[in-house]
Amino acid sequence: MNTLKTAAVLLAALGTVHGSAEPMAYATHGDALLEALIGEALERNPRIRAAASEHSAAREVEVQATALPDPRISVTGFARAPQTRVGPQRAGLALTQTIPWFGKRAAQGEVAISEAALSGELVNTARADTVLAVKSAYYDLAYLDRAIRISNLEEQLLRHYESLASAQYSQGIGQQQAVVKLQAEITRVLNRRTEFRRWRDTAEATINMLRDRPVDLAVAEIRELTRPGVDIDIATLATLQSLAQATSPEAHAALLAIDRAKAGLRLAQRRYRPDVVVGAGWGNVAGRRDEPGRLNPPPDNGKDTLNFTVGINIPVYRAGIDAGVREAEARLAAARETQHAIQGDLDLAIRTIGLELQTAIDQIALYENALLPQAEQALRSTEEAYSTGTTGVLDLLDSDEVLLEVRLGLAQLETDYMKALAAMERAVGVPFPKRTEP
């Protein structure tokens, strides 16, 4: 398959950059209805919108994290004013500003940026989960629509047999028991079709819920599915596993979590450094009112004072800072282990889904090339034998039941195959299989 052969090229093109969160693409195999449902779900799904709002909120944290602390202003009044050479001091006003040590604000900004990037990837994760959920419900809906059509054909065929059996009975060459058995089989088929319709309502409600629509809103009948072909072998699975490490939302989020933990460690280490405090003060001084002062005022009599201060805090309580560093180191180690675990999960998921796909491919080929033609031929032979009276209604019902189960089984296999393609797309993080030009 061209897509799988070029997966390595895609991996090289995508690289290992993980600083931005790009929306995940998806394959619809030319199905306009599926594309419309997915598009509506991506636009309206409440979980996606909630994740997007969380991301918007996280993007505002950087400005807050890198902002200077608010300055402080203090006013001093004196119950007993101190006397100075130029008069009594009546009040004072001071303004101080704390300035974090060089690099602290930048480290805080890095933490905030990493948090925002991670929250952005969580939006992509929500989108990918929603696409997979829509596809799974859609393919279930497609199976049930097909099963209902098969049931309709089965009912028509059984009613034809019933008419034939009734005619034979009226002519005295058949048994009433055959008519009764056929009627019982029709009832069973009708009951089975009722179950299919009930399950369809559930699948339909699931799709409506995912696109934030009323659960009882009708979804059009699905008449045909395009079943794209894939080639699954060891080399293909290895390529997909490598691709998933760069493109899967989980893998991307794991790398961003490591970035966040590294930024947190740098910030924790910078807390060993002091913060600088600068300030300015103004003091209001009244002129000399005593007798000597009035008779011989001193120079600058009543002149207000102005002072400047510079100071630092002393981070002497290092036990708390040490604990913060150890916490950040443990979080970094946990993030790395989580990434390693996610790599293993992705490898396992891709291999498991690959085996499911290959099994479905083999079983579909068996059904289409052997079981279905054999069941159709067996029913035709039994019909001819029944029409000539050489076989009974039980043989006819057995052959008919076999063909019905083969048709439903093939429909279920094709649904399982399409759902496995969607699961592989979710695991890898790119459209699968991707249509390529010849």
C-alpha cells in the first residue's frame, strides 16, 4: 500500500518537534455523510469545547507568571513626632518593589508555556477521541442498517416459502406443519429486526450526543461503505509504531509533560537565589516651631526627606527549597517513565490492531470467496429439492438460516474491519489509510 510505504517519509517530514499542537487529521474514505458528522462533532462536542476553553485559560497564565509582583506602598504616622534638626517629622510615605532574581520570571514563564502547550495537546486528544467515537458509532449504524435490509430480504424470502408451503398444503401434497414452522421463522426474523432497530436507535443517539444534538434526531440510512484495502505485515507495523511515537496525541502529550517537568525543575532550583527589594521613601517635616528655631531657623528648615533603599531576602530556610527541588526531580522522573509506558502502550495497541485487521481481512476473504457462494448454492439446491418434494421444510429452513448468518457475519466483519482502521488511525495519530495519488 502506498501510504504505508511512505510512512517513513512522513515520519522524517514530521520530525520530533513537539512545541505546537496541530489538529489531528482523519480519513473518511470519501464518505460525505461521515465527514459531515465528524465535522459537526468537532465543532460542537462539549468535551472538545471544554478542553479548548481550558487551553485558552492556560495561555493567559504566562503573562501572569512573568509579571512583577505588585509594588507596596506604606504610610507612616507618628503619635509622637520625632524631632530633627530641621523640624519635627509628621508623616512618612514609602514605596517598595520586589524584583525576582534574574531568571526566576523566565522560569515561571517556561512553566506556564509548557502548561499551555500540554493543554493544547489535550484538545487534540479530545478531538481524536471524538473522531474515533463518531466513527465507531457510525460503523455500528452502517452494520445495523445493512442487517435491517438483510432482515427485510429474509422476511420476503420466508413469506415466499410460506406461500409455497400453503399452496402445497391446499393441494394435499404438503403438511400444515411446514406452514407453521415457516410462520414461526418469520416471527423470529421480525423479532430480530426489531432488536436491530432498537440497537440502531442507540447508535443514532450516540452520534447525536457526540455532535451535541437531540438524541432522537434522525440520522440518514447508510447504504454503502467504502472498504479501503491495507497491507499489514511486520515491516508495516514497525513503521506505524515509529510513526506513532511522533504523531500520536498521547506521545506528543508525554513529551510536553517532560518539558513541563524540566521547566518546573529549573524554577525550583532558582528559588535558592534571593529576590531584590528596592524602595523609595518620603518624609514630611514641619518647620521649627520652638523659640530657637523661630529666632534662628536652620538651613533647609522644614525640608522634607527623601530616601532610597535596596535589599534582598535571605533564603536561609533551605529545607523547604530542597524539598521543592526533590519534588520537581521526582515529577521529571515520573514524566519520563510515563513517556516510556506510553511508547509501550502504543506499540502494543498498533500490533494488536494490526492483528485484528489481518484477521478481519482473512475472514472477509473466506466469507466472500467461499462461505457466501457455498451458502447461496446450498440454498438454491435445497429450494429445488423442496419444490419437487424430495426434501422437507426443516432442510429448507436450515439452508436459509446458514445463508442469513453468513450474510450478517460478513456485514459484522466489514464493520469490525472499518472500526479497526479507525482505531489504528487513533493510535498512530494520522489519517489511516491515507489516500495517495498513483
